Amino acid sequence: MLPMTLTFSDFGGKEKVASPTGELDYTDAEGLNPVAGDLFSYIPWGNIGFFYTSEGNTVSNSLTKIGSTDDIDQIVRLDGQEVTIGIAR
């Protein structure tokens, strides 16, 4: 499904989320103890997001990590912005 361009919005004051158009494959997906910078998918809804804070986050088997970034300031500014996600090489 990569690359994909998505529009992100704030959710819960600690993450920016978007909904991809296709279904993600969760085969062998592991749970996640999220930290700021994690790119994740919330399995029940099939959406993806970036955490921009680690405060109050707990381990969840409903989340799975699909990537990360160290640019937390950019994540915070994602409200209503389109972002293209691809494979880093």
C-alpha cells in the first residue's frame, strides 16, 4: 500500500491519526507500548497514526508499530495536513 498520502488530525491530545483507503494486513502483528514518534496502526479501526507524547500511554494488543520518526515537532503540526508515507531506505 506504500507509498500512501493521508490527511492527519489530532486524536486524544497525544496522537495524530488518519484512515488509509485499503485494509492493512495484521498477520503476526504484535502489541505496542507506544512512545512519542511511533507510527502505529490501531487494529480494530484499521487507522494509522503517530504518537507525539508518551504520557499516559500503556501497552495495548490493539496497537501495532509500523514505523517511527524522531521529528516530534513535525508530528504536532499535522492537523489537517497531507503526508506521504513511504518506505525509508
